[in-house]
Amino acid sequence: MYRLLFIAFFAFVIQRVEAQLDSQEKEFPRSFKVEVVNPLNAPRESVLVIVTADQLKKVKGFNKKAFVALVGNTEIASQYNEQENSKGIALVLSNFGPKEKREVVIRFNPSGDSHRNYPKLTQAELSYKAGGEWKGREYIGGTFKNTEFLRVPKEHKDHSWFIRYEGPGWESDKVGYRLYLDQRNATDVFGKKVTEPVLQQVGLDGFDSYHNPQPWGMDVMKVGKSLGVGSIGAMLKGAAIRVEKTDSVSCLIAENGPVYSAVRINYSGWQIGDKKHNLTSQLSIHSGTRLTREYIKVSGDPQSLCTGIVKDVKAKLTNSKGDATHWGYVATYGAQSLNNDDLGLVVFFDPAQFAGFTDDEFSHIVSLKPKGGELQYYLAGVWSGEPGGITSETAFAEYVKAMAAELAHPVQVQVVLK
């Protein structure tokens, strides 16, 4: 009897899968394969795969408005990014084994528009007040509304009450971040107790209520006059200056998808000493990771920029210049959170762009050399209060070592045409 029931159930499952495949083939009649290889002899937890716009040009009739990604018979979340340094299909592969090669099938319809409603595991947002008025440097009255783009008013400074949680935010299911979109231009960390998106509720129950524990988590880092974690800076007279003096600043929500989100900030006329530079910064995150990628374009060929981490007497500093097998990093770990519990902070950088370690009164600093006006590095906040989080110095050190190796050995992505 049990055997007959099992056979019937198995046959039902097979029929459902076949029906689903038939439906997908009808909706998305064309396909191609993407091979993704992990070159590391170590597992990877959540791997961002970008099938670039240039690679997709080889696929006749590909339609970015109607496609799905399949691993085996299972549809996985994906999206199409429009921004230039991440343009193409974005998806995330989980539990990638050592030296594993995995095949993803992209099915598409050369015409039409087919929207997929995947669970939202990343988010980027920017919310400012409208309906009030400026009185000096303060915005009085009004209500918050979300926007995709904002040119920052000249009146806006820290604690002007104009932008909800004082700047744009971006998050994954692991952690959230915000950037002070004022003269500080520093990056801060929101520790999360939950995996769902939370930024949409932050700062609505009081302008800085997030400094205290909330059901979703809290702001876990004190930035002050420092580089926070991974903020852009330049060395001037032995100290790091942030992007403080500018002619104008604007912010764009560049991507806001289920598996990848990004914020882009344009700084016009950033003054370093007696010279001015135009700077574009794109901060991006994908599902399943704590890492934020900072991608920078800068004019005027500055000899070096810098970034770093806030100094805290409660936190132990470690750093590495990196080599061919691991990216370099500067990291701190200890009871340095605003909740007085353990917080790890880390910035990873390409050893080829390393220019030196130093410090000043407020920050542990790494100087970096742009190449062709471009620079990229990664930053992360690792809070012990996150679900299943890292709760020891040893575990944090293992995490840093693993991420440094992954960044030095990115996955290889190849489009395979029939």
C-alpha cells in the first residue's frame, strides 16, 4: 500500500515538473547556457554572477524584458541591471562547492515583457521631505517621500532633518548600510536581526530612533569624524579628509532589485588642497552577502585616495597588504558596537592598488592608487547580533581570510551558445 502511494506521489511530482517546464518553454521559447566556475578549492556561500551586456550581444534576439534563469529544473531569482559597471543579467548562486562548475540555463522570449515577482532580498532607497520649508540649514515641516534621484540642496548639512536617516540606504538579507549625504559623506552600518528588507521603516518613528535597539536591529557604529567603514577620503597634511568640500552632490538609486541593489553618488568639484576633482561612487550589494562593493571613477588623476575604519579602543586592528592569492584588508573586531556588543569592520582592497597603511586621530587608513581614474574596494560590517552571526574574533578572522581569497579568485562566467 505504502509503495503504491509513493509511486503515485512520485508520478504526480514528475507531471507537475513536466507541466512547469512545458509552460516555461512556451513562454520563453529560446535558451542559452551559462557556465560558472569556482576556481577556488574552497566552498563559496553566495556567488554574484553577472552575465554582461557584452556577452549577451552574442545571443541572437535576447530580450532583457522577458527571461528567466534555471538551475536544473528550478527557476532562480534574477534581474537585468542597467548601470554600466554591472550591466547585464544578475543572479546569485548558493552553496558553490570547491572547484565546482555549474550550469545555468537562460530562457527568453525575443518579444514582449514578462515581469517576475521574486522575493526581495536586497533594497536601495532614498527618502527626503517635501511640503515643508528651509529655515537656514534646517528643514521644517513636510513629510518623507521616496525618490529615485535627488540633487542635494545647498542648505543641507548634518541634522538638517531633510533626508530620512540622513542619506541613501542599501541592504541585503544580512546587513544594511547608509551614507551620510551631507558634508560628512561617510558610510555607517545598520545591524539587522531579521532577513527581510527593513530600510523602508527606519527613521519613521523618530529621526534618530535607529540609534536604539529596534525589532529589526539598529545603527551599530559610531562614525564621528572618522572614515566610518570604507568611506572615500584623501590624505592631506597627515590626516584623512572625507568628500567634504564640493560644488554639488547628487544621488541616484541605480538598481533596486531582488538580488542586487546599488546607489550612485556624483560629486562635482571635490576639493583636495588647491585642486578640484569630479568623483562618481557606486555602492552595491547582492543577496546573501555582507560585502558592499565601492566602485569609483575620479577625474584629475589624484596620486592616491584613501579609505579606512573608525578607531575604537575596544577593537583590535589587523591588516594585510595582500598577495596573488588574497586581497589585502584592514579590519577591526571587538565590543565596538553602539549596543556594546561585538562588531567586526573590514575593508578589502586589490593589492595592485595598495599605496600604504597609516592612521590619524580618528581612523585606521589604507591609501589606494586609482588606475586610469578607477578604483574599487569592498567593505563590510559584521554584527554579532545578526541571525546566525559571527560571534568571536576567531570566526571573524576566518571570515576575513575566506572573503579575501574569494575576491582574489572571482568566479568565471562564460556564455555557451548551441
